[in-house]
Amino acid sequence: MLPMHTIAVRAARAAGQTILRAYAELDRVEVSSKGVNDYVTNVDKEAEAAITYQIRKSYPDHTIVGEEAGENKGTNKDYVWIVDPLDGTNNFVRGIPHFAVSIAMQFKGKTEVAVVYDPIRDELFSAVRGKFAKLNDFRIRVANKDLDETIIATGFPFKAKQHTETYMKLFATAFTQSADVRRAGSAALDLAYLAAGRVDGFFEIGLKPWDIAAGDLIVREAGGTVTDFTGNHNYLASGNIVAGAPKVTTALVKSFRPLLSDALKR
């Protein structure tokens, strides 16, 4: 899988250059709405096209699933690339320098390669299943702390506000049981920061596979665990995720379980 890791890195950096050029001239960025609180820019589309071009050069028969272009089917159904060209679009359009490119490659349903790239800081988080998790050229590991010593990352369910009441109960529990909570606006970077030990846990409701897939593998290869709110492994389908070092994930799931609505128990 290492050649595919190389291509994923190349594609992420190509997208990153597209994003950086646009970030220097934000007044020229075209923004449109895909739905309630859901925005897309011409930069998202251009960055996704740059990623697709790099993948297609080496693997023309693979399938690519992108946030903006949807499914681009290839003849080889075993290999699927899951792409978010700009995770943190709302930050980007407001000039907040916290967003990332997220690329995952799955083989027969299992994520084998993952890259999350922050072009502002030139930080590239990556993983190959069973081999490593790295930040640039350095191995990374999740921090292993007791819950009351942790900083927990999260994201508000701004695209799924029907969960607001339950989410606020989860937030209050995480806040009172941890040292502090952070909400930065990019799930891909939250997971990457978790893998690097910058935060100690993460939870969010209603994410999409392209938000999660790369960060999921990076966390697991850094020694973390990833589950849904019931402690199972349906998070890529449900979009409801809890992650951290094993004892942090276990503690959060245990605290959250009595607070879950029926919709979040599935």
C-alpha cells in the first residue's frame, strides 16, 4: 500500500497548493449554499479536481467518492478513494486558518491509507494500516490520560440541529468530566490532532464518511480507538463518532450512554 500512500500525499499537497493560492485572495472566492448551514466554494471543487487528477494518473480504474463530485466509478470496485478536498470550508471562507484536505483509500471496505493535510501549517498527518501513523516524518501516538486531565475536541451538529438537545447534554457531560473542551471547525483535523496527542478525545454527531475515513485510520494507527456512541463500529455509516486513547473512549461512551436519544442508539 506504500505506493498508494505516496499518491495520496501527492494529491493532498496538490490540493493544498490550490487552497493556499485561493486563501491569499479570499475576496475572489465564489461561495454557494448546498443546504442549511452547508456551503461550497469554487476552491472545494478545484481542489477535488486536483486530487482526482493525481489519483487517476496512477490508478485510472479506481473509484473515487468525493464530497463535491459524488461517486466517480472506476472499473475496479475493490479500491475506493474517499475525498474531502476542504474540510472546514466555513473556516476557510471567513479567513480562519484551520482547515484540511482529507484523503482515504479503502480496499474491499477496509481503510488502508489515510492522509490529512493542513496547508496553512504544512502539517501532513498520514497512516498506512498496520504500519504507522505520522506527522510529517515523525511517528505519533495518542495521549493516554485520565478523563479529568483531558482536552476533548468536538463539533456542534450544525447540519443536524434536531440533535441539539441531546448534543448539549453530551457536551455538558464532557465539559464537566474533562479539563476542557475545544470546538475548532474541522473534524479531519480534530482526529489528526487526537492522533498526535494535541487533544485527548473527540466526539461529534452527523458527520459524513469523507469527514471521518482518513482521521479514523490515523487515530487507530496512533494507538487510539474509534466507536459510535454505543461503543460499536457503525460510525462511518451513522456519522456519530467517539474517539480517543482506549480508556478515554471507554469513559466517554460510558458517560454518554444514559443520555442518548433513540436516534443516536442506532
